[in-house]
Amino acid sequence: MTFADNLVRLRREKGFSQEQLADLMDVSRQAVSKWEAGAATYLKTQAEHSTRLSEISSVIRMV
């Protein structure tokens, strides 16, 4: 699974909209949309993807 696939899965499992997740992460909804589409990323390595996905997962689970 790609970062985008995992992000969509985690967001949907928790029942968040893209806008709700964006608010939690302090980014725009458009950024979340682009990440989920695989159209944009600011992460350069797979390790960074894994780390960020872990951070996102932690934020989602705390809510």
C-alpha cells in the first residue's frame, strides 16, 4: 500500500472528512486531497512517509 492508500484508509476508518483531518493536522483540505490522490507530497523518502503516517495515525486515534 502506498502512503496515499494508507492515509485514505485511516481517515475513513475514523470517519473523518478531508477537512476534519486537515484541521487536526493544521494543513489545508486541498493538501489532504492532493496527498490522498498521490498528486503531491512534501516527503522525500519512504522512511519519512512511514513516520508521517504514524504521526497521522496517532492524531486520528487520539480523537
